[in-house]
Amino acid sequence: MLLPEKEHSFLALRYPEYEVAIQWSKKPFEDYKSLAFDYACCGYVLLKEILNEQSDNVKQDCWFFAAIYLTRHSLELGLKALHCRVQPSKRNVQKIFEECGHNLTSLFDAYVAGQEPYLTLDEQEWLAAFLTSLESVDPKSDTFRFPFNAAFLNQFRNKFLNNFGVVQNMFQAVALIEKCLNCGADDAKSKFDDRLVPQFFVFGKNGWGNCYLWQPWGDPGFYPKLAGCLGAADFLFHRCNSILLKNRMFPVLFLLRNALELSIKQLFSIRVEYFASCRAKQGSHRLFRDLWKNVKPFLSRYAQDTSQDLSYLEIVEKNLREVAQIDPNGDAFRYPTSYSLEYLIVNVTIDLKNAYEHMFSLINFFEGCNSILYDVAQYEAEIRSQCGYYEY
């Protein structure tokens, strides 16, 4: 049960066998392509594990979201790699990245306009239709990272996904983009199957071996995404030696960074008086400047009320600041570069085990805060009901 300690440092090198020197080629096509393959491989092994454990509801209903995100992100990285190759100038690449953002359909349409000849007409039409279907469910690349919004729940609540069908279509899309990345050379084991319907969501009849899109009314929906990120990160780190450490490092760090953000944002959903006035910041991805700066006064107040040691919050702040300095906005472990093609992490060696323990300790701290403050919220709600006040 790791917790933040004063001597913890995100960039400390404590376990030599887990050290990875981040070395980009400084050729955006190669670097985006390489990271796309890393995310696809990690998504693949996770999804294989999930499909093989049909009776494990946590894997089916929580890990599945994390694995789908990793695979979906590999599609985005692959398409952006293609633009780094086909666009005539750096300025053109920057324009495409800024205009398309995370939109897979826009990225693919802009790539097709370049008329590279690597997909057949049938393959091109299938992939275009599939990406359109995916975009209708996940237009901003956040549906499987953060709690479902009301529009998603209104449409899909209490439905079952056919996990095998979703995975089958996802990896046909991955194979087609890899075919383009490899200039027409495709894997003999993943030939195009025109019998597959180009839909992202494939629904099942029941929950056996499938993902249940369920969320209680009034529940903020953090648990499935947190459990998914943490379970997937743990599996990739501890039980996935088939993938080289350097090839699973960024997906593992992303999953932990996302879980850390979720664990802080979960505090904003607790119905206590303080957060009724500062929920505007809960949409930010800035760990330190927006999230921690709004959470710290709240934690300080309740620590004082219960005679806790306030100096511990300074330890948490130091450790969190170190993560935020490496990845302030939640993109440094997802992309090699910014939209302007400036590399995000350079000349850094990361001890993955140390970084894993560092972030896990912070997540444990915030999860502990959530558990304690949930009880505080319940108490406040009871007092308000007795006094005839409305809830916040």
C-alpha cells in the first residue's frame, strides 16, 4: 500500500533494470509510427487477456474501456504518422494536427486526399465507415478515459457490448492503417475481411463475456475508469514481459497519469459545501495549476478540523508537482510532439518501476481522501436534511 513519501522523486533512478532512456529519432513519421505500434500492442495483449477471462466482470466491464482507449489511440497516432509522411511541409502537418485534433474521420479524409495507393477501394470505404461509427461514440477521445456524459448514458445505458465483435472490428482498422504505414505491405495473418460490418459498437444479448454499459443514477462514474486504468497498468507492468519495457512504458505511464487525474477529479464530485463553488475546474487536465490548487485548500481545511498533520500535504504537493512538470496537460505520454511538432519529453531517462510506484502512491493518497470525505459528505447531508436545508 504505497503512499507519498518525502524522499520520493518521479525521475529518481532506483531500479537499474527498469531504466528506459527516451530516445526519439526526431523524424516525426518514425516516432508517431513507433508509438502507434506500442499502443496497439499493449491494447492487443490487454484485449486478449479480457477475452480469455470471460467470467471476470472487472476485466469485462472496466479493463475493457482502458484497452479500447489504447487501441483507439493507436489509430490516431497511426493516422498522424501518415500525415507526417505525406504532407509536403512541417507547416502543413501542423495545420492538419490543429484542424483535425483527435477526430479520426477528419484525419483519414485528409490522408485519403493525398491519394496514396495502399488501400483498395473496399478497404478504404470500410475504414472510412468504421471511423465514422467510432467518432459518433467517441468524438473527443475522452469517452473511455473519463466518466460517461449524460448524452452517452441516455443512448447506451444498460446495454451490453459484444466484446469480441468490438475487438474484431477495432483490429481490422488497426491492420488497415498499419498497411498504409508499411507502404502496402500487410500482415498475412490479418487479411481484410469484407464480411465484417464497419461498426464500432457491436451489441450483445447478455453480460456473459461482454461489457455492461451500466452506471447508477446519480453516480459520477469514476469507478469503472479508475479500476480499468489501474488494472490495465498493473497487468502491463507486472505480467506482460512479451512486450519490451521500452514499448510498454508510455502506455503504462499514460494509464497511471489518467488514473491520477481521475482520482483528483473524483473529489470534485463529492457533495460537500466547499466543492459547490469550485467545480468549474474539474474539466481541466492541468494536474497542478487547476486541479491541485483547488483541492489543496479543501483538504487543508478538513485536515485542520480533524487535527491531522498538515505537513503531509506539502509532501503530496511536491510529489504531484514533479509529475505535473513532466506531463502538465495529460499529453506527454500520449504523443511524441505537440501540435507544433516540438518534442514533449527529450533527454530523459525514466525508471519505470520508480515512476510506477511514485504515481501509484499519489493515487492511493487521493483515493484514501475520497473514501474519508465521502463519509464527511454523508454526514453533512444528514445534518442538512435534519435542518431542512437542500443538498448542494
